[in-house]
Amino acid sequence: TTSNLIQPHHHHQTIMNNHHDDTSSTSTTTEQLASFANELADEARKVILPYWRQPIEVESKLEHDRPIAESPVTIADQLAEETMRKLIEERYPNHGIYGEEYGQVRTDAEYVWVLDPIDGTKSFITGKPLFGTLIACLKNGEPIIGVIDQCVLNERWLGVVGKV
């Protein structure tokens, strides 16, 4: 199976093709999950954008596996992840979640969502548009969907396994 990255598009354009492979029952499921990944990114945008270039309190979290153990975290990071987690729990309660801010649940599930609400928090807090929301969906430990959403520039990249 191949994975292709779709070029950046403005967020309101359709970025998946509508090709259906009737020989595979996972095609519809993958398309539904890709659509849901876009919903997650849309909801994260709604949380993050009001904090963009606004005075914001910054906390520090310790990450001992990094060269500099202290990493900034903002209320925008936390609320965006809370929002995405809530949507996953409502729509797919059996799916696992591995989040940047709130850890992991059910990571042994068939499907696991990996969330980084603001990758590039230092850029976010200093007003540089060099950050993004990262969302992935793994099936049995293998990535099948990946989203990079840059809400300030209104661009989103979506990768779906097997899609051109």
C-alpha cells in the first residue's frame, strides 16, 4: 500500500478525491476517518485562532527525552487537545488516543489517534506562523491518515494511505 501526500490547499477546498475502491471494505472506513480527521482539525482551529497574537500565559512542562527538558505549553494547546479528545471519545469511543498534552488511553486499540494541537508552540507564542496542528490515525500501529493544519495561513495537508 502506498501513501501519498496531497499538496497544500486552502482549508475550504475539497482535498480528497472521491474515488471508491469497491473491492476493499476499508476504503469507506478510511474515507470516513479522513473526513473525521478534517473535522478534528476544523475544531482545533476554532480553539487556536482566538489566541493567535494575543497575550497568552505560557506554562512549562518537563520532557526529559528532549535536549532542553522544558517545553512551553499554552491554554490554546490544552483546549485544542481537549476539544479533539472529546470528539474522538464521542464518535469513536473504542479508539485509542495518544496526545501531546494529556497522555494516552487505549493505545492497544485497533485505531489510535495521535494529536499534537500546536506543534511549534514557541513560534505560536511569539506570533510567527510557523506552527501547525498535527493529527494522525494509526490502524494496528501503522499510519493510515495524517493531517498538518496551518490555521493562520489557512492551509491543510492531508495524507491518506492508498489515495492519490
